[in-house]
Amino acid sequence: MNKGEQLYEGKAKKVFQTEDPNLLIVSYKDDATAFNGLKKGTIAGKGVINNKMSNLLMQYLAKQGVPTHFVEELNDRDTLVKKVTIVPLEVIVRNISAGSFAKRFGVEEGIVFKQPTVEFSYKNDALEDPLINDDQALALGIVERSELDTIRTYALKVDEVLKEFWKDAGVTLVDFKLEFGRLPDGTIILADEISPDTCRLWDSETGEKLDKDRFRRDLGGVEEAYQEIMQRLIKNIEQR
Ligand code: TMP
């Protein structure tokens, strides 16, 4: 499958048409942004790692009953995916307080929740992705009730599966962001990516951050953290 016209360039990926109207190619870049694009940089090798990691995790999730857009890894940076209409919600699942949750509610990072929390942000750069509740999303007409139910069920399933997966790799899954899309027949599937850009991953022993927070917070060792988390994933996948 060859790249056709570029449809879109996002902060971390480009999206291309293919000869099949139902398939797209996503191409992962090394570019990194934070704070809605205010902070810009590159993380050498990130695109290769995020492509591979997202593909391995999505294949693993599909086996556990979560349908995804993944079709085929084409090369280090490019992957063939099913074309979907993205539901404009950032679906965030949290197991432990961190980031915007800690800031918004004035609590420290690291509080382990009794149960996972699911929250939604409205994907809208101009509005800086505001938090949105179910009723507000329904009022805006961006999603239907039944779709929200499906999305929540899948998001919690992803959490259950990935929490266990990362635990076996010596990593605590703190929180993560998912995006879902609709196939032409309306079926909801997992889309976008699952990577250190979109997850908080802490070493279970030391608490060391092995994710994009190293870039967001200028902690140094960004490339090394991406490589380390990828190695742990590969080792853990091989054992399964
Ligand atoms: P937050 O604590 O900043 O709301 O982030 C929650 C999770 O979502 C964290 O794992 C990072 C991820 N995330 C994204 O993938 N994209 C984003 O634009 C933001 C703000 C967070």
C-alpha cells in the first residue's frame, strides 16, 4: 500500500490517503509538543518507538476484545489503519493522581484511586481541549449515548488489560488518553495511538517517569526513557 495525498498533519503524526478509500497510512514523527503546542521540540527516535509500541499494544488489546484501527505495520514509522471519523473526545483514564487531575483538585501526585476514573475532554485546540461531561457532549451532538457507553466500556477494558501488562514489565500505568472513531457503519473502534506520548508510565520500584512528562517537565533523559520503556514492552511481549 502506497502513500497518497497527505490529508492531515498533526503535532506528532501525518495522515495519508491510500488507494483504498477505507484505509489510511499514519506516519509517526519525532516532533513533540506540550501545553497545546506552546512547548515544541523533538525526541530523536520517538516516531519509531511510538509506531511500534502502539501497534503491539493495539494487537494485544484486539486479542482481549477491544477492536482497533490497526491493520498492518508498513515500516518503522508508517502504519496502515482503518479510516474512521474521530469522535472529538480525549478519553482519559486515571488510576493514580497526576498531571491536570492533581492540579485541578489541588492534591499531590501519586494518590492511588480505589477505582479508575474516566474523564472526557472536548478535542478542540482553539478552546484548549476543555473538560466535558456526558450531558455536555450529548448537547453538542458530538456523540450519542450508546456510543458513550461503548467508549467507557472499552476505555475501562483497556485500563484493565494494560495495567496488568505493564505491571508484569515493572511499570505502573498511572493514566492515559485514548481516542475512538466510527467506521462507516457506525461501529466504534479504538484509534489514534497508545504510546509514552499518551500514557504516564512510572517504574514500579523507583517511581521514575518513563514517558513524555520527562519532555513536558524538562526532566532530561527523554530519549533514554522512551528506549527503556520500549525494551520493557518487547521483553514482556515475548514472554506472552
Ligand atoms: P493530563 O493529566 O495532562 O490531563 O493528562 C492525562 C493523560 O493524557 C496523560 O497520560 C497524558 C495524556 N495526554 C495526551 O495524550 N494528550 C494531551 O494533549 C494531554 C493534555 C494529555
